[in-house]
Amino acid sequence: MNDRHLLDGRGIAPKKSLGQSFLHDPHTLEKIVALAELPPGATVLEIGPGTGNLTRALARAAGRVIAVEVDDRLIPLLQDTFADQPHVEIVHGDILTLDLAGKLGDTPYILVANLPYYITSAILRHVFERMPRPQRIVVTVQREVAERLVAAPGDMSLLAVSVQFYGQPRIALRLSAGAFWPRPDVDSAVVRIDVHERPPVDVPDEALFFRVVRAGFGQKRKQLRNAISAGLGLDKAAADALLQAAGIDPQRRAETLSLEEWAALARAVAEMMG
């Protein structure tokens, strides 16, 4: 039974407000599971299982699947679908507010998800900054977002810096809108992020590092001296001195900096704060 008939039979229509487009192409689903490289007995966290298409594919390969769905209308459908598979746990809740530490514990896990496009950035930041970190992430996102995740200096964004600080992203698959129902207005891509055991750059403190990065990107397309001055509450001369101490031209813009340059700037700020 396809997604449309399944939902029609329960009087459910996809919600645009939740960004619901269900991935149904079986070949794509299998490729996503293969990209996750699940070891025997793996624990998988899935965000937004929807009608359970990807969940079914994951359940065949994993030792345990925790599927978190925010839409209460889909919970009975998912519970019925996986009633005879005790290794699949359906959790009703918002990933941004759920406390999953108790469920995950110290168990290594892999995150696999078809993410709602409107909330992709928030979910990735939450996973990296507020949850036990996964070993690996395989997510379907809007193609434009995928390209932002893998950007190089010159096209960097706050999202790119955040993700590349914690892991190595790569675009693994490009998907057409026809792989989804309802058909989205944009093309999609599957991104795999191999999570670092430790950040690839030396920073004095993660919170300070991101405070500096947020300040740098706080005034889009402005010279760094202006953005850092406003974001950190410094006068222009102090901002210039900080950037020069880090070996960065104050006239550059945030999108041109590498991860190492952001780390150097964070170290300069830490030294200034003494």
C-alpha cells in the first residue's frame, strides 16, 4: 500500500507546516541504509519516520531503532506497523525538546533521517550540541542545504562551520522530487557526516568558539571588524587588534574564513579575556 492510500485510509493528510514529504522510492531507501554502514546489532535513531518507509528498511539491518515522530496522528499507524518488531521503538515527541540521553545512554548510535527542510539546521545543531553525539549521520536534506553543509572557505556559513567542526560532511546522493510524496518543490540530497572523535582544530572552549563564530556571521556580508565589534561588544580598534593577533585581515568577511582561522580567532579572544 502506498503512502497516499495508507494515509487516506486513516483520514490523514500530510501537513505542510511540518514539512511532510515522505520518501517512498525503495532503491533510494536501500541506498540510504547502505550509506549508514550499520554494524551488526547497531542502534539507530531516526527523526521523523513519517509513514515508516525508511524505518522498515532500517529495522531489517539494525539491532535497535528508536524512531521519533512529532505528529501525533502518525503514532498509531507506526505502532501498528511495527507491533511485531520489538526492536523498533516509536517515540512521540519533538527531537528539539526530548531528552533522549536516558534511552541512548553510552551506546554508540547512528542517526538516519529524512529531515523536514524547514528545521534541518536547528536539528543538526541540537544533535551536535545538546545530545550524546552519534558516530555517523546520514540525512536527506534540501539540495541547497546540502551544498551549504559541504561549503569551502569563500562560501562558508554558520551552519557549515558548526557541522564541519563536529564532523566531515559529504554529499552522497542527489535525489529528484519524484522520490517523495507529496512531491516537494525543491530537489534533495543525502548527506553523510562522519563525526569526529575530537574537533579537527584546537579551541580553548567550544562555547567561546561558537560565540565568536556567531558574532562573525551576525552581520551578513559585513567586514569582520564590524561584525566582531558588534557581536562581542568591542570598539573597532579592539576588534582590529583581535583579528590581527589571529592573522586575519579585518576587512575580510566571515564566509571566507576557514575552520582553523575561526579557531585562531577564538584563541585570540580567550587570550584577551585572560
